Amino acid sequence: MATLIQSYEQQYSVLTADITAKIGRLKSGNGDNREQLIREIQANFEEANDLLEQLELETRGVGAGSRVAAYRAELQRVRDEFRSVVNNTGQTYVYENEEVFDDWGGMGEQHRKLLDNTERLERSGKTLTEGYRVLLETEQVGAAVLQDLSVQRETIQRSRGRLRETDEQLNRSSRLMNTMVMRALQDRFVLALVFVVLGALLCVGVYCFVT
């Protein structure tokens, strides 16, 4: 970028030197080539404006705005000198080209407004880009949260399934224990009944033996 800026500055210096030389020729020249010389100077001014616009675009953001402002002030001074020379050498031609001078006076202001609008658009574009980036990040975070919630939901569902299975196993175990207890009670009752019958038979046998 520095090489390109230097190239623009060199072209501008050569161009302003050429304009100054032509203005000097216009001061001392005769009327035969005066109009042709004025047209050439006007074309040079337009070319200088284009160079300054390119230079201003290249130097924006690198802290060289004061140099461009100095170049514009210098170019305006040369324009004023050119206008003064034309006024002094041919009033009729000045009136015919008054609109051109007015356009030159307003070009700098229009260009500054254009650059301001461009900078605002760039800032707005950066803001939109940053907002879009934040939106994408938020979307990614939201997707990750939804995925985590889905995983947690599956985990909870599996836990509920295991709890239901455990509850069913506990119910089966409880029924089995109840069955075993009932059988144990039945066995004890039968055993007690057998002891009672045996005792009764023993008593009857003893009684019969004694009598």
C-alpha cells in the first residue's frame, strides 16, 4: 500500500507542476492557443481530483489524512490562481465557464460527504457482520443446549425405565417372600399338628397300658 500511495503522490506532484507551468504559459500566451490551453488545464484539474480521490481512499485509516488535506488545499490555491488568470485575460470566456469553477469548488465538499457516507456504510456493515456472528454463536449455543437437553431427557427416560424394572422386581420379591412365609407357617402348623397327634396317641397308649 505504501508503494501505491507514493506513486499517487508522485503523479500528483508531476501533474500540479504541469498545471502550474501551463498557467504560466497562459499568463504570457497570446489568444491563438488560449482556449486549447485552458481546456488542457481543466482536464489536468479533473485528473488531479481523481488522483486525490484515489489517494484519500488508500490513505484512509493509516493516519495520512492531513497530507491529503494539504494536497487539496494546494490544488484549490492553484485553481484560484487559474481562475484569476482567466479572469484577467478574458472576461467573456470566464462567464462561459463559471459553472465549471463552481463545480470545482463543490467537488471537495461532495467528495468528503461521499467518504463520510462510505465510512458510515462500512461501520454499519461491520456492525451487521458482528451481529450476524453473534447470532450464529447464539444459534450454536442454543443447538448445543438443545442437544444437551435431549441427552438428559434420554437419560431420565432410561432412569425411569430402570426404576420401573426395579419396582417390578421388588414387587415380585415381595410376593415371593409372602409366599415363602405362608409356606413356612403352614409347615409349622402341620408340624405342630403332628406333634399334637403323636402326643395324643402316646397318652392313649400309656393309658391303655396302665389299665
